[in-house]
Amino acid sequence: MVAFLRLALRRVAMMPVMILGIALLVFVVLQFSPADPAYNALGDSATPEARAAFAAAHGLDDPLPVRYFTFLGQLIRGDLGVTVPPSRPVADRIAMAFPLTLQLTLLGLALAVVLALLFGVTGAMYRDRWPDQVFRVLSMAGIALPSFWLGVLLIQQFALNTPLFPTGGYVNPADSLTGWLRSLALPAFSLALPVAASLARLIRTSMVSELDRDYIRTARGSGLPPFLIVRSALRNALVTPLTVLGVKVGYMLSGAVVIEAIFDLPGMGKLILEGVTGGDVALVQGTVLTIAVAFLVVNVIVDLLYLLVNPRIRTV
């Protein structure tokens, strides 16, 4: 336990350094954006004199290092700037949009894990027989399907041709839990299927390897119930898929941006699209930074889960 806590603290202690690196990368990249915050903020009244006054007031003409440290100071205070008129704090916009993206990602992740375990474990238990062959074909098809294209197909089939689900929009779970599930069902499945297919192949491969080990043969010879044997093998087989899960969650967070645009969900994807089309650098900067930090936090959590599942690494 002491070794685990030491490794966990090491992972957590690295987070501030990585966040600073992320902030630097996001800031520098967006400085090369063709959008001019002064003209976007001033609109029709953006005369050269007004633009010069705005730039002087907001430090737009300061050297890049000065602007970066100013940005860091604002970031530490939780100030992500304001959007172009109508001016609103970027942090408030993100606070309203991020919960939806988080809900969609977590729902898609839960669905992906369930499908991956079902396909992977079943394929390993029936290796080289027809259930395994069917699941392997389905997993390859799932990997090949882009999530955004799958989302369009699901809308066509299950929202237009057969109106089982809405074509888009979001229902707050506080208003209707059923409506919430229906509004996120198709987007979550669009995110989940490619991830589930990829994880299922990893789980199947790891399970096949574990089921051929000596301790499993000993357990079978001792007459242990199949459920206990599968559970023991699965615990060890999940070590490798867990290392990939953090990357997949990052993929789902970024994929949610596109899926939200397809299904007209008012999440982070809509904010990024609004910021890019409107030339709102502060909104894009704050939104991308929030997603990047969320990805970092998820990876740290997955690393901690990996330490729990694989005790051998605690001795490192």
C-alpha cells in the first residue's frame, strides 16, 4: 500500500507541470490564428483607432512571453476571458456545456466497456468457433466505422425512418430521465462502438493468453466453477486493455465534439464550433484547454486503476 501511495502521489504531482505544458501549447497555437480579437469584439465600430485602443487596453500588442504570463495569471484565478459580444465569461459558458460532454463521454464509455467485455470474453471462451468468428467480424467492422458516419446512419435509420429516438437536441435528466437517455442513446452508441470494437480485440487476445496459463489449468482440474475461473483470468487479462483505455477516453472526448455537432447537442463541441466560426479566440482557447485538462485527469485516474489491477508494477 505504501508503494502504491508513493506511485500515486508521483502521478498526481506531475499534473501541474503537464497542465502548464498544455496551457503553453494551446496558447502558442492559437496566437497564429488569423482571427483578430479586437475586430471581433468591436464589430462594425472597429476603426483603426478603436482597434489600437482595444489592443492597448487588453495587451494584444505586448510581446508573446508577456501575454503568456498574463494568460497564466488569469488562468490561475479561473479567468478564461470573455466571449466576443455579447460578452460573457468563457468559464460560465464552459460550466454550462462541459457537463453534457462529460455525460455523453461517460455514457459512451460505459456502453463501450460492456460491449467490449461481452464480445472479448465470449470470443475467448469460444475461440475459433462460430461465436468467436462472428464477434471478430463485428469488431473489425466497428473499428472501420468512423463515429461521425455511424451517427449519420443511426439518425437516418432510428430517428427518421423509424422514429424511435430524436434526431437531436438534449433533455436534462432532472426534467426526464427517460428523455435524457433517449436524447443521448444514439450519440453515445456512435462514440462507443469503435472503442468497444478495439477494446474487445484486446480483451479477447489477453483472455486467450490467460486461459492457456498453468494456473487456469490447475483451477479447472480442481473443479472450480467456470464463473470463478473466468473472473480470475479476466482480472489479469484487463491489465493490457486498461493501459489503452485512457487513450480511448481521450478519443471519446475529442470525438464527442464532432458527435455533438451532428446531433445538435449544446456541449463543448458546439462551443468550439461557435468559437471557430465566430473568430472567438478566448472561447476556443478555454474550451480546448478544458478538454485537454480533462483528458489528462482521466489518464491519471486510469494510471491509478492500472496500479490497482497490476500489483507487480508497484515495486517499480
